[in-house]
Amino acid sequence: MIYPIVKFGNPVLEKPAEKVTVFNDELKKLIADMFESMYAARGVGLAAPQIGISRRIAVVDVTFKEDPDAKLVLINPEIIHKEGRHAQSEGCLSIPDFRENVSRAQVATVRAQDVTGKVFEKTGDDLLARAFQHETDHLNGKLYISHISALKRDLIKRKIRKLVKAGEW
Ligand code: NI
């Protein structure tokens, strides 16, 4: 099932999501739906709050279907190590048609649980490190625009308000 993507302005995107404690078939189905919804939206990462579900679950595939092994499920993820800094253009499915340069750690290690509840750690660099940080932020109710200057953030918010008024958001 493809869920519609929740856009900026919906409070679910700005509150911390609930920890996952039950690893059952319902969770597996939700994760399959999250991958389907992410691919349909042409994204490389999706957090559950972005489909209106406030639970600590994210899916990532920075290869966008090219490498099946690149599909990652992050349940209750935490960033446990960061290294270096790297600024790169970043966007978010919940803030469509906007992009900004965002400075983040170039290397990041995430500790998370998989679909069965097993704890694992994974280190990524560049785009993967960015995805770990971006998606973990989502689960803490934080959007990438919180990492840019207030001036740029206000400009984006102003443009979004106009789009909302025009019925285009
Ligand atoms: Ni996002």
C-alpha cells in the first residue's frame, strides 16, 4: 500500500516518535509499505512520521533500487558516532521542491534494530551518513531546515505559507 507523504506544517513531523517494542507481522507489513511509498515518491529515505505514523521506524535505500542489499530498515535508530563535516544539497519528501546546503557529519554510525528486533550497528559515509542523520532527526521531530540559517528557513516557510494559501501544498 502506498501512503501519501505528509508535508511540512503537519505537527506529526515535529514531535518525537514512539519507540517500537513489538516486532510482529504488522510491523513487517508497515515496513514493506514504507519502502513502496518511498519509491513511489522517488525518495532514498523515509521515516514513519512522514506517512503520519509516529513510530521510530525509517527505511533507506541510497541506491534507489539498484542494489537490493542497500535496502536498510532502521528501527529505534540512534547515531552513536560522528566524524568530519560535509556540506551538501539536501531535500526532504515532506518539503517538496526545496533544497538547501546542509552541513552534517561526513561519517556516521547508527545503532538500530532490524525488523526482527535484533540490534545492529552500521557505519556510512557521504550520502548514507546523511540519510542516517536525516532520518534519525525525523524520528526526533526535527527537519533538515533546522540545520540551516534562520534567514533561509524563514524564506522557505514564507514560500510554503504562500503555497498553502494558493491551495498548492
Ligand atoms: Ni526527510
